[in-house]
Amino acid sequence: MPLNPEFRDHLLDLLAPLGAVTVRAMFGGGGVYLDGTMFGLVADDVLYLKVDDANRGDFEAAGSGPFVYQGKTRPVAMSYYQVPAEIMDDGETLCRWARRAWEAARRARGGRSR
């Protein structure tokens, strides 16, 4: 399913306090970027945020799991976890989770977070 412009715009409104967040179309969904670093992905109007050891526990405690796609021979889980619905309803909390996802993405790239 192609990226829904209404969902994209809503997401950009919620994430505006972080700065110049963008969503770029990719593989029928979208990549969510801040300062050139992809920290989220959108698929079927669902937001997934980058995780590592520093923030994975928050997602797991909320009952969220990874984005999974069908690879050539088996399902492949990515290091992006679904944002719980209650977080999507709270812009301030979503921005905190998104900031931590951005930091995780920067660590994965070997960069520093601000």
C-alpha cells in the first residue's frame, strides 16, 4: 500500500517539536528522517521506530514487536518496533520515543546524538 499522505502529514505534525522531520517514500511505505538519519519507518499507516539495547525494553514492555517482512526464504525482523497506539495519541511522549529512536539510529551509524 502506498504511503498515505494524511497519515504522513499527521505524523509530521506530531513530530514537529523535534525539528525538520521528513518522510520519504520507499518500498510502498516511508522512511522517517531527522538530520539525514532514518529513525523510523511507516508501513500501512503504522509507525515503527528504530531500537537498540537502550530503548528496546520500552517497546517490549508496551507489548510491541518488530517490523517483519517476508525475505526470500524466511521472515526477517528489523530493528524497528511498532509504536503503541497510546503513544501515537500523545505527541509529547511520541517525541520522546522518537528522539530516543533517532539516537539509536545515530549510534547504529557510528554517529553521536545531540
